[in-house]
Amino acid sequence: MLRRERAHVEEAPGRGPLGGHHERPDARAKVSGSTRYVADLALPGMLHAAVAVAPVASARVSGLDLASARAVDGVEAVLTAADIPGRNLVGVIFEDQPLLAREKVRMVGERLALVAARTPEAAWAAAHLVHADLEPLPAVHDPVQALEPDAPRVHDAGNLIRTFRVVRGDTARARASVVVEAEYRVGGQEHAYLEPQGCLAIPEGRQRITIVASCQCPFYVQHAVARVLGLPLAAVRVEQAPTGGGFGGKEDYPSEPAACAAVLAFATARPVRFVLPRELDMQVSSKRHAMVIRHRWGADRSGHLRFAEVETVLDAGAYIGISTVVAERANVSSIGPYHVPAVRVSTRVAYTNNLFGGAFRGFGTPQVTWAAEATMDRLARACSLDPLEFRRRNLLDDRRRRLCTGQSLRRPVLARECLERAVALAGWDEFHARPRRQEGPMREGMGIGLALYGCNLHHGGQHLDRSSAVVILQPDGSVVVRVGLTEMGQGNLAACQTIAAQALGVEPAHVQVWQPDTTTVGDSGPTVASRGAHASGMAILNAVDRLRKKLDPVAAELLECGERDVELAGGFARVRTDPDHRVPIARLAGEMASRRIEGISTGWYRSRKRRFDPVTGLGDPYEFYAVACHIARVVVDAELGLVRVTEVSAAHDVGKVIHRDVLEGQIQGGIVQGTGWGTSEELKLDRGRLCNPSFTDYIIPTAADVPSIRIAVVESEGPGGPFGAKGIGEPSLIPTAAAVRNAVVEALGLEIDRLPLTPPTIVEALGNRHPFAWVAEEERVRGRSEEVAAGR
Amino acid sequence: MDVPIQQVIRPATIAEATALLATRPDARPIAGGTDLMVQLRDGRKHISCLVDLDGLGMAEIRRVDEGVEIGASTRMHSIAAASEIRSNFPALAAAAGTIGAWPIQCRATLGGNLVNASPAADTAPALLIAGAVLTAVSTAGTRPLPVAGFFVGPGRTVLMPGELLVSVFLPLAQVPPGCRLVERFVKAGPRREQVIAVVSLAGRAVVRADGTFEEVRLALGSVAPTPVRARRAEAALMGRRPNQETRRGAVQALQHDIAPIDDVRAPASYRRIAAAVLLDRFLLEAARV
Ligand SMILES: Cc1cc2nc3c(=O)[nH]c(=O)nc-3n(C[C@H](O)[C@H](O)[C@H](O)COP(=O)(O)OP(=O)(O)OC[C@H]3O[C@@H](n4cnc5c(N)ncnc54)[C@H](O)[C@@H]3O)c2cc1C
């Protein structure tokens, strides 16, 4: 299925592992089943946690009856808000969310009480027996309605959390002869990680505690646990467990189960394991935000964009979490990689009583990209240009480098390169040159999606944009690396291994990268924003530099050369000008050990300071950017409404390839997850309750739904991180659904402005153009039957 | 989480199994467990004792006079692969081959699919058009149950407590000389594989040499509280040629055979339209083959 362009990436001898595809260090253990995830861990005397939750989205809590829960055989503790030793608070940025509700519940699944018991069955049975007196309160389930003055208030201060803007030029006075308007309703997404949320809390008296957690940021967990237990940070040790998928869902959320387990562990003085059942996990953990996005964009007669107005509302759910950070990124990403002289963007974040919005691969960018690319196609049609030509006229490039915030991109700007590479891979011209099959219900289409992704953290989160590494040279020449960023399946161990091996001139197999632990590295922030390889890699390079201050003098002595002439490559320290003059690194390490020279060093990285005005949205929100272009080819069954994505051609501006398989793995995975989001994954809500909280009815792609994937990797000597690498984790997903949407629109010849494009959505959009539209009339005439007609 | 099962009993004979079921009201048969285990875990069923049907020798596909008999414990993958089924009952073979994916097909049984009585049970429409007759056994004796009256509602059948389904008999289709037989099973859902039917349709058409229908049988899943025969649509097709007018008439009649609802998988209006599409496609194919 996958066509590789391998030839140009084969490693040249002596060049090191960079850009190659040696075996991932975690692959064998994972594939053979020997990796131990949280649910596999057990300790003597360990208890199991469960949580009693609210079944309704908005209510006053007038009483909690714990007697029957406490009576369940095997139950050791049932706790409420009053039993929390520290602060009853979770949440990364704002203090709006209690660990356990006291007076009010604001979402389905809000925690009311915690249980610890000797078996998971007893714990959950007891949790179900916690009886809460809940007096229903009005609720709001639409983010746009939530912002109306008379809407029920989720929190006392009102439902508007924040407004972000970009205002550049005067859109009202822009001269555009072609103007299009649209309102897009873009649905959320469930992360569908293989491993549900879980952690193990191990107390040592009431002095300190160790948490082993499936998570993307052990430091967030550390802060959350310290706060609920009232402990100093140093008394909370968080070790990242092997993590079976995150996709953003384990950025901030793991703090919540960890805080629960910690409180129970302190109360019982026993280890407590807490693994969320899938259904509850899907209901309560964070989700990609649903957004409502309004556009008014204009172009002149020659097909050049003149202005763009975007008004977005994010559904944050009942607590802020990191929704404002998502909105901050969505806000400045609203226009995509296009040159637009006048821009007005507003992005509002609204409380509702719906699912908890949070981080998800792309972090707000996929939604606004979906809308932007839909509008680009609309405008192209309105200008009587094809979507490819219209994009060619408007893309940022080395001459027109200013993005909507006014930031001037650093050269080279590779948007055009990505577009043309994807166009070539997809066979765009051939596809559009030949006549399309029109008999029968199957319709073919091809669509483009382009994305501009700001690498690493936004200006607003710059205080977190630092990271720590420790490199330890062992006496046998092997190397231990510890970093503060996590492996969650994406390949960060392989990336760090490659970077360290490249810098130290050793075989990748001689480098062991270990999962982070808050007692071994400094706070490195979260593994998000496609920053894993970047942030950990930069810190590793810094640590290697410092290590060489101790290593090079010894090497110089053995090689009888100057310290400056020492070079590390191919497993040797050698003389730069005379590479045959060399000593094995293993010998060098042995020598250092016998001389008792410290073979350990730390490394640190922090991003450069940038200027950005949060009021106008002008300035440099990100340090550098990656461009991606996906072209999707679809076949749509125009009668059943089923979309089949047959092929995606993906061109990515990656700076530099660190590990080829990891890179391609990210691109393939992003495309599959993006396809699912765009076509079949739908969070169906009934008054804030998720109606499809399982994989029976939350429809992710199967292997049979995976398109054939073609990849073009665009490398450059431009700005970037370690060896010039940019992030790939998120750019790999962002444009897919947009490309699919545009392909479906081309196939059917009608606009569809709702995501996902499920069969019912498409059939509804077809309206009277569907040959059997008339049968739905029968339904209206006959009314609804009472009985459940479809079940398992 | 585990399931609240206290005991699993493995009887060696059908008589032993029915005796157990007659005396233990807390016991339930388990075949492949692909429905039951899920329901136990979800807390939708409360049973403490399982009677495992695996040792009862009910997993055979046999050619008998005038038909084929399938043991209730026959796995879907055996049904999908059996030449006896593929050549005589292609809709059933196709249906069995679309249940879940390969690992599920290696566990899921025909009996379990029927007794679970989901409106979406994929083998049900195929058995309805075949006019299958089920055999139930209990300590009270053996009784034949035509599949047409077997399903009562979602999750409910005419089977009585303590009664075991042992086999399914499918009579061979009667095809008069000069006629040809077209039989299909199709389902519509939200992705390509691993689909629980949003609508399924099994169709059998006996087409005369002149292209008119000698007989048409249609049955659908997920469009009513039980899998249903579409008798009105069948009547609208009898003796006719599947031209556009006939097809439209059949689609119209079909709307009175079905009573779909809105649920988490699809709105009723979509189910009506998709049922129409599946019927229309079947008829077009019957005309072509
Ligand atoms: C991932 C997955 C995908 C699935 N996909 C599909 C699908 O696409 N289409 C579909 O139709 N179904 C699907 N199913 C449902 C299920 O696999 C089928 O209904 C299957 O045929 C059930 O058979 P079983 O042997 O596993 O039944 P079990 O779970 O063992 O039993 C089901 C019920 O029947 C009773 N029972 C079983 N055998 C007998 C008997 N001989 N006499 C009396 N009572 C009996 C049991 O007591 C129980 O109540 C899926 C299930 C899963 C888990």
C-alpha cells in the first residue's frame, strides 16, 4: 500500500543513524507483549479505585448517601470532598474545577465520591451505590447559545471564558469582487487510545508518594498530586508508565485520575491502582473541541485573496482545562498558509454543560483548517478557478512571507513545494483531465488540504517551553539518556536515541533512552505541540556538548591530538583530519571510568523569546512553522452516502528527517486518524451524555478503511530544532479531513459544511437530489414507532 | 472488569444441558459468548451460571433430504466457508462472512446470533428468505419453530426458559425449469468492515426466462423491532419485470413493511432511504445477472 521513496534516504556509511530507519527501541517489547502498562502492574496489598459520578449535566448536590457503598464487601474507603488533605482542585491553568464536586455538578460524569476496594468489581459496585440527591438545574448544550445573555450560566461569572483576536488591516474596506460566506459546524473527536487512562499511586506514610501514570506530562501530574495532598513538589515522584497512546488525551487529563488515586492512597496507606473503564473514560476525559466557525472571505477578480473574517466559538465544556490554549492556537491558525492583506479573526471560548474539551493532535488547528480549506474551495469556484490554481495564486512563499499575525516566516517557505509535490504524487492533472465515471451511484473526487503549523508552544505558553536531559556514559561505552518528554507510541524514544547516537557517534543500539521520572530530570513541560523530538533533542545535544568537555580531553590525550580535533563517529573517537587515527568509544569510556571522571552531564533547552501582542494577535506566536499538503482521493456512494477515502498523497515540510520509519509512522497514523475524524467519528450527545461511549458505535477506521498513502518528504536547511528537524506529530493529521471534505464536495457537486461526513449527513445534504428522497416523506407521514428497532 | 459469573458447567449431552437449564433458573447457555460476555460486562444481563454448549456436538453442517441442517453451535466462519451453504444459500454465507471480523467469526455461532435476537442480527434476514425452521429442545420435548415467527422484539424470541436451540433447517430453493435464482445479502453501515448493520437486506429472486419474477423474497434487518420479511414489497414485484416503475412501486410498498426509528446509529429517515437503495440495487442486479 505504501510507496516509499527510499533511495535518497539510505544511510551513507559513516554518516550516522540520522534519517535512517533502524529498529525502534520499544518495538519488540511492545509487539511481543512484554511491555507492562499500568493495568499490568500490581503490588501486595494494592487497592482498586473507582469513582461515583453524576449522571446529569447540571444539578445542585443536596446530599450524598455513602452508607450502602461503605457496606459493600471489600470496600476500604469511600471519600468525599471533605476528605481531601490539600486543595480540592484540579486543572492546569484556571482554578475552576474541583477534584470532587461539593455543591454543583456541571457535566455528566462529574466526580462526587471516591472508592477504594480490594477488587475492581467491589470498587465499582460501591461507586454505583453512592446515592446523590441532585436537584436539576438548567443546562446549556450549544456553545453559540451559551454566549447569549439569557443562557443558563455554567459558572457564576458567565459563559464567555475568553476572546482571542487577530486584527490586521481593514477588512471592511478591502476591495473584493467575489465574497463567500459560510458557517461550519465541526464536531469533536475521541482520542481512542488503545490504553485507557490509568495510574498507580504508592504512598510512603503521609510523607511522600510515587505515582506511575500513563501520561504525556509527568510534571502536570506531579503538580496536581502535590496540590491535592498538600505536599511539596519534591515529595511527589511521578514516573511515566509505558503509555499506550495519548494524542493529547493524556496531556492534562491524567492529573485527575492521579489526584484521585493519590487521595485514596493517603487515606488507606495502601497502593491504589485506578484504571478507567472505557465507557467512563470516553464520557469524562478530554475531547477535541467541537467548534462553530463563521467565514466571510473575499477575493478580487484575478483570484487573489483580499480579506478574511473568521468568527469561531469553541465548546469548552464545563471546565476550562486547557481550552484557552487550544483557542489561542486555533485563533492564529485560522487563515492557513495564505497571503491575505486584511484579516479579522475572533475566537471565543464558551462554557457549556457538554464534554470536556481539551488537547487533541492538532490542538484546534484541524477544525479551523477544515473551515479555511472549505472556504478556499468555495472561493475558487466563485472565482471560476480550479482549487489548485486558486491556491497557487494565494500561497505564502519566499516573496510573500507574512502570515495573518504579521509575522514574517523564515526562509525557505515551502508551501508551494509541498503543494506541487502532493499534486504530482496524487496525479491531480491526470485525474482531472480524464472524464469522470458518472453512471451508477459511485462518484469520484479529489480534494486538497493545506496546513500551516506553528511548531512548539505558542507565545502564551512560552514559560513551559524548556526541557531537560541527562546523558550518562557507562564504563562500557553504552549510554543512558533521560529526557523530560514522553514516549506514548509516537516514537520519541527512537527519536531521542537517534539524536544521541548521532551526536555521540555511537550505534543507536548502544543508547538506552528511559521514560521520564520527575526525580531524574527537570520539569520539561508537556509532550505536546509536536515538540517531543525538538525539545528533548535540543536538551540532549546540549548535554552531549557538556559531556564532551570531560570526554574530549581524555580522547585528545589517547589520540595525541588537540581537543578541538576530536571527532565522534562510527563508534570511535578519531582525529578529524586523520580519521584512521582512532580509539573505540568503549575504550574511551573505560578510561574515563578508571580515572574516575564524571561521565554524566545534564542538558537544558529553552525556546527563544518572541514578541506577540495578545490583544491584537499581532507578532510572532511561534518560532518557526511547518507546512503540510494532503490530497485525498475519494469514492462516494451517492445513494448510501458512504465515503471511501482511497488514497492520500501527503507532502510534509519536516526540516530534517530524524528517523524515517517514525516519521512515516506519524504521517500514516495522522492520515488514518484524520480520515476517521472527517468521515465516521461522531460524538453523539444527549443533554451532555455521550450516547456512543464504546467502539461498537464510536466508529474509528478499521484496516479496511485505511487509504493507500503516498508520502513526499521535503527537507530543507531552514529553521528547525535538532539537526534542523521540525515537528511531524500534528501536521500529519491537520490537513487530512479538509482534503477529504473537498474531495467529497467535488465528487457530489454540493457543499457540505458539517463534520463528520457520515452517511446520514451526506444523504441529508443531498436532499431532493437523492433518487429516493421521497421515501423519507413516508416517515414523516407515518410518525415514529415507539420500540427500539436497532440494538446489538 | 470481570463478569459476575460464579459457575461454568460443561454438559456432555443435550439431555444433560436441558436438564440443567430446567432446574437452574440462574443458568444460561453460552455458545461463542460474543454477545453474552459483552452484556454481562455491561451489566445488561444478570446470570451467575453459564452452561457451555461447546461439548454438545451441535456444530455440524449436514445435507439432509430437501435441505441443509446447521447445528446451532456452528461458527460463522464455518458457515461462510461451507460449499453446501455457499452454493445453496449464498445470502447466509455472505451474512456470516460479514459478522464482525475474522476473530469474531471464529467464535460467533448461528444459534447465538438468533437467540440474541438483535434487530441487526445479520443471519436473520438470510434465514427469513430461506424459510428456515429451527429446532428447539427442552425437558418437555422437541418442537419446530419457523423462523418467521421466532423473533418477538429486540432481544426477545418465542424460545421458552430452559429451551435450547439445537439446529436450523434450510429447505432447498425450488427453481422451476427455465428459471434462474438470484440471492444476495447486503448491509449498509458507517464504514467498510466491522459494521453493525444500519440496514441489511437479504433477497431471493426466482427470475423467469422472460425476465419476470416467478417469486421474490425479501427480508431486512435494523428497520423494525425484529428482522422482518417485506411481504408488501414482495407482492408488488410478483410476476413483474424489475423495470423502473416496478422498482419504484416495490420501494414504496417496502416503506409499509418497515418501521425504523431514530437511534444512535442513524435516523429513521436515513434507514428508510438506505433500505430503498438496497432493495433497488438488489432488483437491478436480479435483472442483470
Ligand atoms: C466485535 C463484535 C462484532 C460483532 N459484529 C456483528 C455483526 O456484524 N453482525 C451480527 O449480527 N452480530 C455481530 N456481533 C454479535 C455476535 O457476534 C453475534 O450475534 C453472534 O452470532 C452471537 O453468537 P455467540 O455464539 O457468540 O452467542 P453467545 O454470546 O454465546 O449467546 C448469545 C445469546 O444466545 C443464547 N444462546 C446461544 N446459543 C444458544 C442455543 N443454542 N440455545 C439457546 N440459547 C442460546 C445465549 O444464552 C445468549 O443469550 C458482534 C459482536 C462483537 C463482539
